[in-house]
Amino acid sequence: MRLPSAFLFLLACTGAPATAQMVTQVDTTGQAGAPVDQATQTHEAKIASDAWQRLTVPVSVGGRGPFQFLVDTGADRTAVSRQVAGRLGLAPGPVAQMHSVTGISQVRTTTVRGLQISDKVLPTVEAPLLDAEHVGADGILGTDALRAQRVEFDFRKELLSITPSTARPPRDEEGTIVVQASRREGRLIVTGAEADRTRLTVVLDTGSEVTIGNSALRRSLQRRGMLRFTGRVKLLSVTGETIEGDYTVLEHLNVGDVEMRNLAVVFTDAHTFKQMKLESRPALLLGMNALRAFDKVAIDFANRKLRLLMPRTSGRAPVMLAAR
């Protein structure tokens, strides 16, 4: 299983010798005062699925491409593969400290200008350079490029829509459930969720093929005798490192007014929980195996809202959905 969500703190080199390199940490969370696009136009792109059922969209860089970028709401930084950077002649830049599911790594970055989806030009970003083999795509589209936008995944039409958060939202379709969220480290989280009578925090992570639970949630559910593990699996990060976890199925997960049943979860001490200060309380990274059960998922970063359109049937097997 591949989990590409990568959390990055930029580190600027100060010209020290390579044997004693000095770095300065730069705050990249960008939560307060983030610039908001004043336009109101919606931009659409056809979405595809990789071998792990994650979402990719065609992206051009400086008028060249298209390249397939993974849309990852669990990554606070956009990334580009070394292979694409080489083709485009992008110069390597500062060293970055990157937080992934397996830990902290030092990576080179590059400046990416002219990043574009359809005719929507995204902000210039300082992107880590990663191996395409580990990412599973040409790059990663993170929340630094999307934080002032409303991003909608339409699984029926296989379309990604990007609209500035300042634009008036369209009328909700019948069956849409709106969940109030909050932001942490540039990502959208939902507090007050519940799994088998245990309250927990949910982080939306479209870059993960599977939902991941932390040890605090595992302990709480085990005390109630609610877990039955069926095997061990390995998770691969964008840096090529792996961690192991225990595979099981949650009988019930409530997020807002939605109940999910029979949700596959891997429990492991992913570094992501520590990076987001969630290691000591029950939490989940809600992956694509859960989000694909809906007909539409709309994530509004600036307004901190999650819109979930219930499917016309009870859900796409094996995850079952019900309105509460």
C-alpha cells in the first residue's frame, strides 16, 4: 500500500560547508491571512485513478505537460518528481525537512512556477523533489496550492472541480451532508467523530489509499473488545521507507451526520499523528477507501467545510453509508 501524504517544513541553506550544513526552519502552515483568489470561475479536470485507487489529474508546468499529479489533501506541500524536474530543467533549491508517514527526511526542493490545472494557474510553490517510483505519479498537488479553494471530487462524472472559496457555493444537491471542520497544519480535520462509541479526530487524506488509525484509537477500541485484526501490511511513504501496521475493519464510524460501516483500517504509529500533535488522542487519517463510497466529496479549505453527497445506493462495497 502506498501512502504519499508528505508534510514539509522548508529549510533554507545558509551557505555552510556540506559537512556542517546549517538550516533555518521556515513556517509553511499558512493558516492565518492566506491570500484568497477573488475570481469566481470554476475550473474542471478529468480525474483518473492510479493502481492504488488514488486520484490523479493532468497538470501542466510552465506550459509543458501534461503530467499526472496526485491530489493529496493530506499533504501540506506540493511536490514534483525528480524525473519531471529533470525534463523541465528545474534547478535544485534549498534543503527541506519533510514529515511523511514514516518519519522525517532531508530532501532537496525546487521552485515550480506556472503550475496549471485546466486553465487555472496555481501559486508558485517550493516543492520537494521525490522519486516518481515512490510517489506513484509525476508529482503531488498539496494543500499549499489549494488552501484558498473549494475542491470537489465528482466520482460519478470522474471530474475534479476547483473554485475559489470566495465564490458563492452552488445549491447543495439532495442527499448532501455538510460537516463543519477546522484546519490544522494547513489540512482540514473533523473533530467530534465517533468510532464504536469512541470520540476521535479525523484528518481528510485523499493521498492515502487506506484509512489509518493511531495507537490511541486502537487502545480505546480494544478495551471495548471492538477490534479483530486479520493480518499485517506494509505502508510505503514517498521517501521509499516502509512501516508495518495491523489490518482490521471498523464496524461503525460516524463523521458529522454520516455513518460508515465496514471500513477497512490499518493501525500503526504513523509519524503523521505526531507531526499533527494527535499521537496521544484517538485519530484517523480518512483515506480513499472511505471517500470513494460517496458520489461527491467537496472540501472547502478557507471556509472549513466538508460536503458529502450520499450515493444513490447504500454505498460502494465494501464500505456502506447511511445518513444519521
